[in-house]
Amino acid sequence: MAEAHETADQRNAIGRTEWVIAEGYIPSGGTGGSPALESHETACILNASDSPANVEITIYFSDREPAGPYRLTVQPRRTLHQRFNDLSDPEDVPRDTDYAAVIRSDVPIVVQHTRLDSRQSALALLSTIAWAG
Amino acid sequence: MAEAHETADQRNAIGRTEWVIAEGYIPSGGTGGSPALESHETACILNASDSPANVEITIYFSDREPAGPYRLTVQPRRTLHQRFNDLSDPEDVPRDTDYAAVIRSDVPIVVQHTRLDSRQSALALLSTIAWAG
Amino acid sequence: MAEAHETADQRNAIGRTEWVIAEGYIPSGGTGGSPALESHETACILNASDSPANVEITIYFSDREPAGPYRLTVQPRRTLHQRFNDLSDPEDVPRDTDYAAVIRSDVPIVVQHTRLDSRQSALALLSTIAWAG
Amino acid sequence: MAEAHETADQRNAIGRTEWVIAEGYIPSGGTGGSPALESHETACILNASDSPANVEITIYFSDREPAGPYRLTVQPRRTLHQRFNDLSDPEDVPRDTDYAAVIRSDVPIVVQHTRLDSRQSALALLSTIAWAG
């Protein structure tokens, strides 16, 4: 369904280069008992292009200057479901703390935000496509 | 509310031809005990136009080349709630595995992404309108 | 923050005139024991303008022609949280059945889609801004 | 990744100045036993710019004129997760009542809408990026 004069890379480069998750919160507790069911907050990133995506995440807080950038690479034609729990360089993302995230890439990507909350005996899930700047 | 010079098909052709679900994950377990309550991940597609929608789904992974395209048809003026669990040609969608999906159609459609998770005794639900490319 | 030459009505007329909910499903069961906790699916509509919004909802199915239009009015500067469960003219919306909805208005509105599922002992919630055509 | 001739403020000013949450509802009950697990409805606001964001929230109801504006400020490079439960000037937001919210700012912001519902023993979560007017 693509135009004949497009390159494969142009055809597959879906998305935008700037995304925002305004609601971030990692609960410190969890009842899941396994990594899959541990409370976590995830930025699900798709790089459908044929070039590596160099991604920078900046974390904003309510009462201090932003942290980051956190740098990561999403390989061509790959998805990366990055848990904020696992970001540690330049610093950990604090638990039980309101935050927001801006995600920038040098090639178009798509970002979806998901949280699994297992603080109580039943897990709760939320997900939304991030805001494309 | 449509312009008089539009055809019925133009007036009803709502949506876009390229959609992205960046967060995909089918849990392998479930406590529901019935097909409706089995853990599942669904692409809900509306074809409000008067032509059949020929749809191609490509599945992206974190560590291998994409799978697909999976081909399906949504009849005119119909909705199709396609479970990723049920996609099998050219290959099954693996369980307990992060993935993302790009959905392309030859007529405008609308795609919403929903997951029901019944791994624990209480079910969890998420839904978001997919990203329109 | 509005331009001085706008009328109050233009300034307040937020949104679009065509919206799509691609994922519809009303579970027939529920454990809530009260109307607030009964399983339901809702189109939350905001009419921030100073004119009444004449709204038409068309329901699409997987295996039959669409139903509707269902007609309703949202008064100026009012919100209406319309349960699909309560639509009955020209026909009830069937339970345990996949559907999708197109919502058209003669003035700009905003539509958000929410479902509360109380089939199991713990309720589940989903919500997403509808697709603006 | 920004153009060299942009100022830092222009580069960081992500978002829009008008946002809508069409689905609002604060349950009066809750089983959480702690502020974090009390039923609440939140507008998560990110001000990534280098100027303070002066924000006005107007609350719309089904059967009366709107309330507000509620005024708040989000400092530069900060996020504010504002619970509707805590808005009190010019009046409290009523519980167990359908409402909608329009959020306007004098600098671009991003708004995400989240609800935690703890009326039953298991909590339920929803979240969606608000509608950008």
C-alpha cells in the first residue's frame, strides 16, 4: 500500500520523535511474587524503521529539577518494553513518587504507556498511547 | 451532517489506514474458566465504509525479525474484534512475550486495543485507541 | 486566554463532530449489587459550547447491518455520561456481543469511552478518549 | 535534536494549551486504608517549559452550570498530579457525580487522566491521555 518511490525505510518509519507520559508512579509494594507480576511502569517503544533509534528519556518531578537523560537504543524493526523500574543511569527512578517522562528519538517511534499495579491481591492494569509532541 | 456531494462511501469512511499498538503481551495463564474470561489481547477494528477492508498485521518482537503479515478482511459496515491469541498464519503469536503490532488497511478503519488479564482471581482490563500513523 | 474577537460560543466549542469507539462489549453478568457497580459501558460526552448538541449514535456489529441512529441531546455547557446499556430506541444494545460505535454531533463535542466490568468479585475499569474522525 | 535557532524554552514547550477530560467520577467509598489507595481522580500535568504554567480548570456537570475556574500553577520543568478530590476553591467537587473537566493553560502542557477506584477489595485503575483541543 506504499508509494513505489518511497524507500523501505521511509515506508516503515511510523510515529513521531517526541512523546510524553504525564502520569508516572511506581508503587513500592507488590504481591505478585514473580517479575511478571511485580508492580511496574513501562514505556513500550516500537521502532518500525530500518535504522537504530537513539532514545533519550527525561524524568520530571513535582519538587526538583528533571533527571536524565537516560539513553537507550531500540534496534531496527524491534520493540522495547522498557520498565522505568530498571532505569538506573544516571540515577534510579524513585518509588512512590509522582513523575512524568519526555521521550525523544532521532527516528520516528511509537510509545505506549502501561502500568501493572499488584499492591493488592488483585492486579490492576492501565495503558494509554503516549502524547505525541 | 455530511456534504451533499459526498458519496455514501466517502461519508462513512472514518479513520486511517495505518495503526500501531506498541504494547502487546499475551499472558499464558488465566483463571477465567470460560473463553470470555480467558486472558486475551484484542485489536478491535471498525470498518464503517461501504467497501471491504483488506487488513495486514505485522508483529514486531524485541529479539527477532517481525512476523507476518497476517491477513484478514473486515466486511463493509462491520466491526471485527480480532484476538491476537487466535492469529496462526503464518505462525502463532507467542505467549509471555513482548510484542508490538502495525495494522495496515486499504480503506480507512479505526483500531482500539484491549487486553483482559485473568492471571489472578480478579480480572484486569486495559484499553486505548491505537496510534494512527 | 481566548482571542478578543471570538464569540463566547466559538471560544467554548471544544472538540470534534465525529467520534469512534471501536471496542464495545457489555457483559451480561455482574456482582456489584448496585447500579453504580453493575457492569456497564459508557460514552462520556462533553458539550462545552453554548448551543445544544444533537447527537446521533450508530452501532456496528460483526455479523449484521448497523443499528440506529440513536438520538440524544446534550444541553449547552453540560456533560452526559450515556450508558450503552440504557439505549433502547430503535432497539436494545445486545449483551455479550462485540460492537463498535460512531457518534456524530452538529456542534463540537468530546467523547471518552469507559467500561466497568463487575463479572468477577473485583471490578475492572477501562477508559480511553475516543477516536476523533 | 532541536533546531539550533530555537531557544531552550521553545524547544521544551511540549503540548497544548487546552485539554479535556470527558469522564469524571469520584467514588465516595474506598477500602484502601491509606491516602495512596483512597479512591481518587487525578489530572497529571506536565509543564516541560521554562515558564510557570497558569492553569484554569472548569468542571462541567449533567444538570447545573459549570463550576470554577479552579486556578493552580505548575512550576517550570515540573509535573503536578492534581487530585480532583482536593479541589476546594471555589467549591468542592461533589462525590458520586458525573462530571467533565476543561483544563486551560497559558503555556503548553500535557495532561493525562487517571482514576484509582478502591470501592471493592481489589483496586481498579484507568488512565488515558486527555483530549487536546
